Amino acid sequence: MNTQKINISKIAPVLMAFFVMSFVDLVGIGVDRVSKDMSLSATLAQLIPSAAFLWFLLLSVPVGVLQSRLGKKYMLNVGMGVTALGLLVPFFLYSFSMVLVGFALLGIGNTIVQVSANPLIVDVVPSNRAPSFLSFSQGVKAIGSMIGAPLAGILAAQFGDWKLLFLSFGIVSILSVIWLGSIKIEESKQEEVKATFSSSFKLLGTGFVMMMVLSIFLVVGVDVGFNSNSGHFLVKQFGIDSTAAESGRSVYFFGRMLGTFLGAALLTRISSRSLFMWTSVLGLICLIAILLIHSAVIAWILVFMIGLAIANIWPMVFSIAVERYPARKNEISGLMMMAISGGAVIPLLIGWVSDLSSVAIGMSILIICMIYLLSVSVYTIKK
């Protein structure tokens, strides 16, 4: 956008897409509620986040290629439309197979939305305000992530059907498509060489890039793994009521939201490498503590602190990688998006281990992930 004026009529519907982007975090409440309704094992329940996040591995680069041809606004509307379909399928056809189909569609839609929304928000704001609006957009996303669990509880209490959450968010997605479709946006043209499968995978042969991509894979695995397992863990480990335990992820996402704003302030004073290390230390300590303590009150505090610690690792890893190879930003971006598929693998592994032993041992996988992230943070400081 060339003008320095802020046009709310164009910015607001794009920001709404970030609210829609948050709907993929319904995997957590989906695991809890569907498990209870259908008496699923931990392994089967964790197929829900796997069905959603697998698509980042398969579709991130192809969506980027399509976007360069069809436009960011068009692809963003397609993504929100597929998101709406994914939410409506399990509402009207409630079986485990249809839940998996619904969350697969939700994951496909979310992949498209994530690829398209960030560059489109840059197109509709003044260039000097882009960083602040990108940070603000993550706050909008965090709001959507926070309200899912309590809204499901309210709908279940008032109307006897928590699945009305799917219908409500599905309608919001449809209205967002209509809203964005009604405005005209002049999109910037991408002059840089675009990432391809070949150029991206060749870059994986670079040890530093591979290390950073694996970091994204694991931090998303920690994020989704904690989100999708926290309810079951709080019930089993601390005897917390299941409805209250579901709200644990709202506490987690509240921590993530505050962590985003706090991180933005801290990064004006300290380097991303230092903040990466200290937040990794905090996350590791909190994950170990929550497995060892017996106080439910302290557990709630630790849930918040884990969200606070995790909040900034993704953007810091990305910025460190791009800083090292600035000319390869497109390839690195594509690889990082594909690495979000860690949200499909780690939760499933936690569920499998939980079925074999206990949910506490299953959650210890998150500690292993954090140890790796801490090791990478120390390496980046030394180098």
C-alpha cells in the first residue's frame, strides 16, 4: 500500500481472517469432547490434530505457487471457505470418521489462510506500520484461540450441545468470506524468485537450515501437543473437573497472547538469540515442574507460564534463519510452513505413549522437544 493512511475498511476484513485462522486450535477442545462422546483411546483421539496439521507438510509450497497466480485475496477466501466446510461437516454429520474429515478440511483451509493472510495484511497497511499490524494480527488470532473452550462449555450448558461451537465458527467463517470478497484490494506483485520444491529441499542439505526447520517442527509439536493433551492431563494428574480442565487451554493461550506482546517489547532491548535461549529455559523448567508438582493451583500458573514461554519461539527461529540466509527467504519460509506439520506428529506420539504407559509419561515427550530447542538456542548464541 503506497499511501500512509490507514484504511480500516480494508484492514478489518483481513484482520478477521486471523480470527478465522485461530479455529484450527479447536483441535484441543475437539480431542477432549470427542474422546468423551465416543470413548476414544489417547492414540485415536490424537488423530484429530494429526488430521489437521498434516496438510502443512503437503500443501504449503503448492498453495504458495497457486497464490502467485490467483492472488492473495482469492486464496485467502478459498481458505476461509474450506475452513467453514470443515467446521460444518462434524456438526451435521457427527461420527469419528466425519470428525476426522472435518478437521482435515479445517487443516487444509488453515494452511491456505496462513500462507495468504500475512502477506495480504502487508498489502493493506502503510509500509511503515506493517510490523506493528503483523504483531497485532497475532493478538487477534490469540483471542480466537482463547474463547473456544469456554464457549464450548457455555453452549453445552445453555443448549445441551457443545458442537454448536462448530456451527458458530462456521458461520463466522462464511461471513468473513463475504466481507473480504466485498472489498477491493490492490495487491503488490512479488518480484523475488519464488520457492519451489527443488530449491527448498536442496536448502535442507545445509546443516543450519535443517536444524532450524526441525526447531519449528518441534516447537509447533509442543504447542499443539500441549493444547490437545492439557485437558486430559489436568484431569488425570490433578483430579480437576473435566469442564474446568478444558479451560486450561484458554489459560495457555492467554499466556501465549501476553507472551507475544511482551516478546515484541523485549526484542527492542535484547537479541532474538538471547530471548530464544531464555524462553527455552523457562519452557523446559515449567514443563518439568508441571509433571512433578501435586498442587492444582500451581498447575494453572505453570500452564500460563508454558504459553508465555512458547509464544515467541516460532518467529525468533524464523528471523534467525532468515538473518543467516537473507537471499533464501522464500525457500526458508516454505520450509518453515511445511514444518508446522510437527503439530500432526508430536501429539500422535504423545497419545501412543500415553496409551502404553500414562499421560504424564506421554507428556514428557514435550520435555525432550524443549531440550532440543534449548540446545539450538545455545548453539545460535555461540555461533
